[in-house]
Amino acid sequence: MLFRSGFAGFKLLFPVNDPHVQDEVISFLGASYFRFLGRDQKYGLSARGLAIGTGKLDNNEEFPFFKEFWIEQPALGSDKITLYALLDSPSLAGAYQFDIFPQDETAINLTVSVFPRVPVERLGMAPLTSMYLMGENDRHMNDRNKYDEFRPELHDSDGLLIHTEKGGWIWRPLKNPQIQEVQHFSVSGLKGFGLMQRDRNTQHYSDVELAYEERPSYWIEPSHDWGNGRVELIELATKDETADNIICAFVPDAVLEPGKRFTFGYRIRSMHDGLSLHKLEIGRAHV
């Protein structure tokens, strides 16, 4: 089945929570954004196909968009569905394969081929976008209540987690800065990274409608060595919980050259607090 541009987006259904109910398991809507869910999860942060020039002060960021989709009809009893997407942008084009496995922690295997039209210096691979307005990471009570907000915490994610090439773990709590801040975490042989929602206490959010404690964490594991580069975290100032102000991605050191195909792959999982990834406990991870 082929979908062309001219539609807002689409979603796929699968009985993740109840075998008799078709739940929305993944949605593609806007540019190259997509969101997906596992069991007992509600939409929060988003993934993107690619990021180009994110965080640059000259505001020359590009937003690649998925132009066409092809969806394979799965065989009866299959545990996955496969779709293909064509990505387009002034600087490059891209071909994507998504192998989607709906389950308790829904997983997607992605294979990506990028074809640069011009030199690309700040390519964001496997980018994630989230929201952090306020939470326990704020140092002062006045900072937490400066928006005249009765709810103690408002965030889709509360930290960036990185698994380094030597087996170490980095935990960087998120914040809502007064001006844009960009943090770089240099890595080679990256094992994984993701934006996590660790706080699962309903009382910490005091919002039964939006259920921030049920927002998923997205964890990314490269399927091969991505080489030298950095995990880049961008935090934008916001006064509104509807604005996504957190972006992270892996940015390779190498410049993509026009006319040379660039291929990479990874798995992205929709997790809960993500503590099953390592033996560290909440509050004891390295900052």
C-alpha cells in the first residue's frame, strides 16, 4: 500500500493492552515525527527521522519530512509490521525501513540510507523531542512555582541517559533554562541513549487527566558502531507545557559529503522508567 503527500498523517492499531481492543500503537504526523506506545503507556515525547542543524544560533535548522510511505500487509499471525518511507529535505534525501514489533515495550528496528545533496555538518541521527517545564530537578521552590501552577511537576521526560562505549552510564537531569543551552557528550562506539521518564509517582504530577507518570521513555541502541561523535542535548526556555523544548540526537564528527550514500541502523524501544537497563537505582546514577 502506498501513501503519498497530501495527507496529515496516519496511525496503526494493534491490541497491545487488551486482545479484544485495537489500540493505537504508532502514529506518523508532521514533518518526520513519529510516536509509538507499549503496554500501559500514553503519548508523550516524539521521535524524528532526522535533524539537520538543530541548536544552531543562526536559526537555519531544516525539518526533513516523510514524503511517501509504503506499508506491507503483515502475514496472518505475524509479530511485526514493516513500512518504508521516503524522506526529503533541501540538503538530502533518505530511505527508511521500519520493522515495528508491538509488545509490552514496543520496539522498532530502523534501517536508514541518506543521500546528501550538499555537505551536511550537523546531522542529528535518531533525534528525540520532548517537554520539560518544571519538576524535582529545579533547585528552588520559587522556580518550581513561578508559573502559578498547582501541579508540582510537568514533564514528558526528566533526564537524558547515555550508555558509553566502555560500559559506563551518564545520567543528565533535564531542566527548563532561562535561555537556550546546548550540552555535548563526546562518545565513540556509543551503546545507547534516550530520554527517560523515571518518575512514576502519580502524586508528583497531580494530574489525573494527562497522566504524565504513564508517558514512555524512548531508548535507542545502534545496530552497529556509529563511530566518533557526540550525544547533543538542547534545552530551550519555555513557559508552556504544550511546547516541546527538549531535543537530543547523536551528531557524528564526520561531515556527510554530497553524492556519497550514508547508511546507519538502530533499535528504538518504548520503555517505562528504563531501570531494567542497568543496576543503578533512582537518585544514584552518575550526573
